[in-house]
Amino acid sequence: MSDTSKPNKEEILSRLFTLITNHLTAQNSGQFLKYQNPSDLDKKLELDLPEGQSDWDQIFSYVEKYLTYTVKTNHIGFSNRMWSGANLTSIIGEMISAISNTCASTYESAPVSILIEKYMIKQMLELVGFQKGEGQMTTGSSNANMIAMLAARNEVNKTIKTNGLFVQPQLYAFVSQDAHYSMDKAANIIGIGTDHLIKVKVTSNGEMDLRDLEISIQTVKEFGGIPFFVSATAGTTLRGAFDDINGLLKLRDNYGFWLHTDGAWGGSAILSEDLRNHYLKDIERVDSFTWDFHKMLGTAMICNVLLFNQKAGTLNQLCSAGNTSYIFRDEEDNQGESFNLGSFSLQCGRRVDSLKWFLDWKFKGRKGLAKKVERFHQLCQKAESIITATPELEMLVPRNAFNVCFRYKVPNHLISKNEFNLKLRTDLYHSGLSLIGFGYIKSELCLRLLITNPKTDEESLHTLFKTIVEAGNKLLVAA
């Protein structure tokens, strides 16, 4: 198909949808990846071919190569990240958003998406139990954590927005030492400095040590600092630990800081009454809460919400600045309600992320999504029991919730446990058999299994661990 043939849009889209359909159909077959090292893959992709050719055959060649060598995130062997292949409903939403190609900032340019986002924010506020609150869809929990910290900074001193941090008392934020690295970035971006982000020790089960937190707060106050922000983590990245919200609320009552909860990973537990009561008790009393729908729930990336409790008007106070009359013009019949959501955002342009979450929500509903989360939780319990019953494997630490941290047992006199398990993980990845995350707990490397693929069942778990054991046995012989 060359430029002279002048294909119409229907022909191009037909060709595209054939490729898409074939790719989705083959997602769980064969290996999850045709691994190539970077230099070999670069040669195969031919990225330096001449541009400006208006050649649809060349365009589709790139598309085909992309799909050939991309990771099949829907594949049962992909368990490296907190997400897997997206729900078909949200894929439809993503495609419609791309085709309509609008910006979710003003009602006049995106009336449908504005109403959908406002509807979904209302649903989420009710779900979490926030009163007189508000929310915003953001580019992910990293951005949401930063916005929450920024809101806390502006609330503790309402002159900072206009006067900056010059000649102001020093502000300090507190997070678990296992909190997400986005907190370090946030401290840098909002201007308090990373040295003013205090990393609190964790207990033996990975939760923030509340006694150490209180000592740290008191120390800061003794030399004139202001403890303005504490973030609880609902599902730490490596161990999956949930900080004690009730205990943190008691400290907030004593010291007056803003209590945020980063539920990027574990926030999905809120959908299930049983899991909410166990892991997120009293979440309705925190000041802000963020949650990624694109992780455990399978919405196409990126899809996140940041919610504020008892703080209507926070986003306007936080984000509005400069003369925006050229773009934001509320209609006269809105009865004081703004439908120009971009005016309350740190961005000017905003993706339409609400549609894919709305379609997922309508298709599955809270009960359907809760069952999905509960099933993942049960499968994590099963994975732990399989590991415990397998002589060649061991849990590095007990499972907290959704994260399974384990490793292959290695005789001490043969090779370093860390080196062996890292080599085992790399061999499984390069062979296209499985991709499992890893990390370090007190300098000990663990393999981190996350279950977010709806195709995962007990049989596939047994197959996975059998594959790991066989690869480990083979590697042990060669050691």
C-alpha cells in the first residue's frame, strides 16, 4: 500500500483492526516475550529509515514489529508489575478517546467527558466515604501524591502560594521508609527539599512504626520545624504492607498534620467490605486518598483518582493562577458549579481518562470489581501455601496482603542466595517463560509475585512454581 494507491480511512482502519484482533487473540499463547538485547532489537526495528515517505506499508511495518516484540502483558507469565493487560471495556474507552481526540479541560470542547468525570468522582467520593469533598483524575498516583503534599503545604501556611517558601518556618513531611519514591520527587518539586522528607522505620511486618514517627515529629517540633504532612501507604511496593490508619489518625489529632493515604496499589481493597474492614479501616477519616484503577482492576493505563475529604474548594485554591479567561468561561446557567475541570488542574491539557474507567465501572459494577479483588487476594493466599509446601522454595517474609515475596532455596556453601535468585529471574525473563519482579528486604533479594491477571488460577500458579523450580534446579546443577 503506497502513497499512489491513496487508501481511504476505512481501508487503513480495517487493516489496523485486523492486527489488533490478531494480537489480542494471541496474547496468552506461546511465550510472553520474544526477547532481544537492545542492539539486536534496534537493528530489527529499523528506526532510522527515512521519514516523510507517506508510506502506509512502512507505518504498518512499524506497527507489526512493535506488536511482535512487545511484552504480552495479558500473558499468564507476566507478573512483574502491578498491572497486566487491560480490560476490553477500557480498551474501547481508550480507543474512543483517541479517535475523538479532545482535551478534558473545558465543557465546550469535551462536554461528555466532563460530565462522565464529574459523575465518577462523585461515585468514588461516596465509595470512600468522604464528605464535602472533591476529586480529580490525574496522570497517576505519583502525580496525585505530589498534589496532595502541595495541598497540605498550602493549607499549613496560606501565604506560601503567593509568597513562596522564602523566610518561612521549615516544613517536614513523613513517610514510611518503604513508601514509594514518588514522595521523594514530590518533596523536591514542591520546594521543601528531600532532606525534609523524613523516612520512618517500619515494623517487622513492613508497617510504618508509629512510635518512631511520633519521636521524629517531636524532634522536628523541638527545633522549630512544622510537621505538616504524613502519608500512609496502603500496599507498599515490595512487601504490600498497609500502614495503620487508625493509629495515624490518633497522631493527627495530636499534632495537626495532613494525613494522606497512597492507595495506588492496595486501594482496590476498598471495593470489598471484608478487605476494606481488614486493610483500610477508618479510611473515610483521612484528608486525601489516591488510587490507581489501571493496576489491580485492569483499566487501561493511565487511570487514577485523587480525592479530598472535607475540603471542597481545595483544588481551586491550589491550582488556579494567572489569567485563564481565554479558555475557561463558565456558562451563566451552571448555578455556581464549574464544568471547566482544567481550571482546577496543574495541567492545561488533560487526557480523557474518565471514559475507560466509566465503562469498566458500568460493565462490572462495584460487586463485580470487588469479586475480582477478592479472588486475587485468595490466589495470593494459595500462592503462599504452594511455596510453603514446596521444598525448593521459601517465603522471605510472611505475606501481608497481595504481595508474595519468596525465593529459591540455595545451599549456603554453593553460591550467594541473592546472585542465584537474580540469575534465576533473569533466565526466566530471557527465555520468555515468566517475568517476576524482585527487590531487597534488609539486603536479601526476593522474587515478588503480583497477581493482576484475571486468567490466573490455581492450576496456572502450580505451573508457574513448577517452572521456577525446574529452572532453579537446572541453574543449581550448573553452579
